[in-house]
Amino acid sequence: MNGKPKVAVPATPVATKPAAAPTPPPAPPALSIPQTQVDLPRPQPVDPAALSADTPPVAVEVVEPPTPTRTAPARRPPATAAPAPPLAVPAPEPAAPQIQEIVPAAEAKRLQEQAQARRRDVQQMLDQLGRRQLNNTQRGVITNINSLVALSNDAEKRAEMKLADALAERAQILARDLINGK
């Protein structure tokens, strides 16, 4: 040991700072606030050759997207500077041939004869009805029958024998119902 007496040095208390409360993170923005800031793309340079008058302008169809359901306004595409001249209308294409069911000749002949027989039968019934006193409803039915007979004749002229027979059959049914008082 060393010969010097040791002096007790009083310890200075270290001042401790009270622990600061941690700051809470900032709250996220509310979902219902309107969006007022718009981020537009940078302007793009226009090539002067694109504006030359010797090339015809190309027609561009602007399709607007459906209306958004959000509260933010929808962006609209910029309007074109000059309207495009009307494009030439192409000549109409020749009419495409009608698509018909292929019916064997024997079947077509049978349907034609059957339709003609039905129309003759209808005409006989209409002659009988012409002698009767008819009300407005019955006269309307006779008009429908005559219309069906005319349509049947037209279908036969177009060689649509199934349709001609079906129309004649409808006319025949209506005429029978009218004769029988139904």
C-alpha cells in the first residue's frame, strides 16, 4: 500500500433523464378524403413530321371507360385537334344466299301438293263463311286466314315447301275453328 491516506470522494449523483414516452406512429389518412392532387405524365415532344399535311389523318375512336365508383374524378383523354375527314363507305357486299334446309325432291313435291290442297280447303270454308253474318272478331280472324294463305303462296314461290305447308295448315285450323263456332 501506498503511504498516502485515501480520502473518500463523495460520488456525484448522475442526473438521469426520465424516459420519454415513445411517440405513436402517425395515423393513416382517412379513406373518405377527396383526392385533389393529380399526377400528370411529363409532356411528350411532338415530331414535326407527324404534323405534315401530306399524310391523311388517321381516324381514332375514343372510348371512354365506365364511370368510376370512387369519388375521384375520371381522367378524360385529350381531345384531338382536328376532326378526321369522313372515310369512304365501302360498296355493299352482294347478298349472301339464304340458308335453307335441303328437302328431297319427292318430299318437296308432297309438301307442295299438301299445301295446295289445304289452301283449296281454306278457300271453300271462307266461301261458306261469306254467306254468314259475321261480327268484328270473326272478320278479324278471316283477315288473319287470308294473310296466312298469302304467306303460304309466297313461301311456295321461294321453294320453301315446309313453310308453305305449315302456313296453309295454320290457315286451315283457323278456318275450321271459325266454321265450328269456336
